[in-house]
Amino acid sequence: MVSDLAAAIWMYTVGPWLDHSSKFTRTGTLGGHHLLLLIIALTGFLMLAALAVLTDNFTHSTPMLAIARNVACVISVIALTGLLALILMALLSRLLFGPLRP
């Protein structure tokens, strides 16, 4: 839930810059769709927050609530995929090309 909220805040503050800065930074917004990513992250957060209340902090569940929890987790993974890809590409470029400054 925390990472969904962080992704939503991140997309709200720097999403437009990530969309228009370069093709590399567009990776963080799933190809330049920061508003869609903002909506997806907020949806995942709100679903998980509601399910936390309904399932007594995820300790008691019914089959329908378990399906809803799994759907919310998939939505959260989709929201965080762009950020994860951006971080991995930055680390890989650092590994391949070394330090950027002498």
C-alpha cells in the first residue's frame, strides 16, 4: 500500500517531466502515460486500504475477498512496473558504462 501511494505521489509531482524529458524516463511512466499510471496506483492503494479494513488487516478472508485482494495486488504490481524498470535500467547503465563523472 505504501509503494502504491508513493507511486501516485511520484506520478503527480514528476510524471509530466518523466513523460517529456526523454525516451529513457518515459519507461517510468509506462511509455508516457503518467495520468493512467497515477489512476492505476491510486486504484491499487484504495482497493488494498478498503480490503485491509474488510479483512481485519488481511487476517480473516472469504473467497471473494481473497480474489479481490489478488486483483488489488496485480494492479499494484502493474503500477510499480515502470518504476522498477527505470531503476533497473539506471543500475544496468551504471554497471555497463561506469561512473558518469571522472
